[in-house]
Amino acid sequence: MKNNLNTVQLKRNGFLPQRQKDLFSMRIGITGGQIDATHLRALADAAEKYGDGYVHITSRQGIEIPFINLNDTDAARCDMDNANIRAGVAGKRVRAVVACQGDQVCNHGLIDAQKIAQRLDNLYFGADVPYKFKIGITGCPSACLKPQENDLGIMGTVHPEWNKATCTECGVCIKRCKANTITKSGNSIRIDKDRCILCGECILACKKDSMQAEKIGYTIFVGGKVGRFPREGTKLVELFDLEKVYSIVDRTIDLYCKNGRERERLGDVIDRIGIDAFKKETLVED
């Protein structure tokens, strides 16, 4: 099979040029940092057969196999297709969604980050956009997946409430609260809702179920990025319902496609059109 020397097509097949002539790093498309053992074995075989015998774990939970010769790119991609391993993406496209393990594994997780990541990845992975678009999903305000550093970040949050009937006044919730929002007055516990960071640590700490979840929801950040000119994401909504979150994601990507200019990230669009205009377009009630 004759190799396609078109750089754009090589990138679409997941091959990124290295600094060495005619050598490429093959990027693999992974959702939420999860890959099964069968695929891992196929990647190990490919690294030994076509690369330099190792894989590189990227900062966004991806895998790349470096040192693949141009003449081997077609064969390597064919092996990946046969193993049902998709190509990663580069350039002006929606990148693979990153996510923590969420409430299915982590004690602190408030939402099923992996399930949300899979749904969003199925909908948007590889879609053409004005520059690049990155989505990060984190299970709680510990923010392991840094939602504020993504074009769109989703974070699990919970509003705690105190149940007096089961409380033994042990004070564990007060000690555990990292934001110092819980105080005791007499035999009453007070939660300062304005200072609460919605992390749920008080709920996790209480062994008597005196601290309970009044509402578990989703907080969305938009416009974040790292790189040469980092920008912290703007908090768009807090404690939203999941179906509304999906609607906001869809409207956000649509707005970006309609308004983004050449090499302009979502945060640049927000800075240019204003956050009020952005909210008007993305927070419309269905």
C-alpha cells in the first residue's frame, strides 16, 4: 500500500511528525483515560513492531507510539483498525474527552464522570472546530482533571444539609471542612452556603448520616486553556441537572463553530463577545 504523503491526512490518521525526518508518533484515541487489557496488548505489539519499544502517556490521558517510520504508517494504522483501536486527533478538532474515575471508583466522586465522558466523546470526538476544543470532567471539587483548564469543564458538586435528628455533635464535619464553612452554635450546626465549595467532604466524614446531600449537580466552566497564554475557565453554572448540562455543551460547541475565528480558542471568543452574550446563547431554556 502506497503511503499518503499529505500531512493533513497523516494527522487525521493520528500521526504527528517528530523532529526527526520521516518519523512519526502515532496518537491513539482514548476516552476518559480508560483502555482495556486487550487493546493494551495490541499497543505493546505495535510499539515493538513499528516503534522503539515503548509508549508515551500524554498529559491528557492519551497514548502515543513514537518513532514510527513514514513507510510503516499505513501498516501500523491497519493493525490498529484490526484491533478496533481508533486514531487520536490533532489540529482543528474536538479532542478526546478526559475524565477521572468518578463515583464508580473514587470515595470522593460525586458523579459518574466516565459515563458522561463516553457520551460526550461519542457525540463530538473529532468534530471540526475553528481551532481546538478540549473537554475535561472531574468527579468533585478536588478537580483532579482540572476542569478550569479546559475549553469546557464539568465538575461534580453537592449541596450538603444538616440532619439534626441523627447528629451526635461529634464535630467531625467541622474538622473535615477545608473551607471552614461549618460552625456549631449550642446544639445546632450551621453551613455557610455562600462559602461552601460543594465538595461533600462533610458528608463523607459523617458516620451518622447527619450530613446529607440536599442536591448533587454539575458545575460547568468555559473558556479555560493552558499553554503560552493560559486562561482560567469562567464558572458558567453551578449545581445544574445533567440533561441541561448536555444541552449547554451542545450550544457551546455550536456557538464556537459559528463565532470562532482562525486559531481562536473558546476563551478568546468569550473575551471578544462578552460573557453576557455567551450566556444568552448557551443558557436558553429548552
